[in-house]
Amino acid sequence: MLIADTGFFYALADRRDRHHARAEEALASVREPLVTTWPVLTETTHLMQLRLGAKVASNFLQVVADGFCAVQAIEAAELPRITVMMKKYANLPMDLADASLVWLAEHLEDGRILSTDQRDFKTYRFKNHKPFKNVLLTD
């Protein structure tokens, strides 16, 4: 499964976003299921509603409900690990959405991600030492 972040989802929805074309190309080339977390969906719909309107945000959620991507639930027992990560990267700072994706990479044992957040996902490490591979913004 390939992890998807807010920036990727937003870029797909907003034709004016500087990463829109790249996001569409990446989506067309993906040959495996996408996965994200509830905090990312919350962040994504908030940004979409704020910048693109409520209809775009609700349409996005319908697409997710129709199977566009899987949504990995995070149990309360995982919150201590997420808290540790947020403290570790407090200088960036790391928000809950990003922490949930680092947790997801640890859960999947795979750090491939679709994200427009180049700075943070170059800095974050899952399992404390493994770097992410940003499939959207490959160098």
C-alpha cells in the first residue's frame, strides 16, 4: 500500500495548486492501493472546505467512501507512540496528521508516500531511522 498525505489529496482537487499536474501523473501511474489516516482526512477536508468550498470537501469524502483509498484507524493504545514522535519533531513542528502517517509507515513497514510536504518528510524517520521515499516529489 502507498501512503497518501493531505498535500497530495489537495493538489488533486485544486487545479491551481503548483503540484496538481504532478499529483495527477502520480495517481495515473500508481498500481497499488492508497492508504491514509483519519487525521489526514480531517486536515484535508478542512483545507478543501476553507479554500475550495464545502462541496469539494464533501465530494472528496464521497470518493474516499467509494474506495479511492483505505483509511487506517489508529487505536488509543497507539497514542503514546504518536506523542513521542510529536515531541521528537516539535521543532518542525509535527502535527497529528503527519505523526499518524509516520505511525502508519511503521505499521506497514514501508515509507513510500505521496506528499507535497518535502521538508518534513525528508526529515521524518519511521522506526527511528528509516527515511521516507516521496513518490510524488522524487528527486
